[in-house]
Amino acid sequence: MSENIIKFPSKAKQRDAIKMRLNTAINTMDKYYEAIDDIMQEMARLEEEVEKVEADYSQVLREYAKLTASDELESRFLSYDNQCDIHWDGDTNSIVFKLPDEFEGLEEEEE
């Protein structure tokens, strides 16, 4: 008869099993947190690099704008400038690029 008796784990064994699951989860989370920290550091480094490229791009675009009539500036060039104001004009169904004030009058300065 004693062969048919199901032995349930003691509270101590249950606690140890749960404790092991918690420790495994902690180790897994620590690995993920470390990976996230590494990715965030790389992302911050890339953001610094792109800021440098953007600043250089804006400077080169200014040089180009000095040599180009404002209505001939390519929208593709303007869309990458982080100082250019871009909005949708519903009346004309078009995208409008507005250059910062410092761009205005550049053609006149060169003449």
C-alpha cells in the first residue's frame, strides 16, 4: 500500500526550487541589462558622430545655397538639414521647405 502514496515536495524543497528559478531569472536579466547598457553606449557614441556630420552638412549646404538660387535648391538636400523647417501645405498639396533666416539673402551677398 505504501507504494501508491504520492509524496509531495516539502515546503523547503518547493522554496529551493522557486529560489533557483528566481536566481536564474536574475542572471538572465543581468545579461540583458548589460547588453542594453552596451547598446545604449554605442547609440550615444553614434549620436555624437551624427551630430558632427549634421553640423558639417549644414555648413556645406550653406555654401551650396550661396551659389544657388533659393528656388533651385533641391528638396533632397534641404530634407537632411536639421535647421530647415518642413511642413505640408494643404492648399497646394505640396511639401514646403523653409530655410532659416540666415539663408535668406545669400544670393545678394555674393553679387
